[in-house]
Amino acid sequence: MTNLPAPVPVPADPEGGLASLRGDCARMAPHWAAPARDSARPVSPALIHGVTVPPASARLLEAMSDYGD
């Protein structure tokens, strides 16, 4: 059996706050494994299929400017 460190007591703060959030993250960090970084590669449009867009959505997007409204 592995001896685990004693849990760190967390003060009861109903509002939380940044310090509380950072403490929660620091306690959880050892439990998370970061995946190997993959570089994203462009996908050929010929390989994209099965995507359907409702006509109303397509018209909405087409009517928008390139930089947003």
C-alpha cells in the first residue's frame, strides 16, 4: 500500500476567490497528465463530408461581415 500525504485542510470560504481556486488547481495538478503536443495539420476539403448546415444558418453567416457585426 502506498503512503499518501495527508490532505491539506481547505478553509471554508463560501465565496471562494482566486486564492482558493489556485489552491484547488495546485492540489489537482499532480493528478492530470498533459498529452504529447501534436501539431495540427490542414485537412483537405475533399476529406470533409457529412456536415450539414441548415439553410437559415447558412444565410445568417453569409449575411455577416468578415469581421463581425
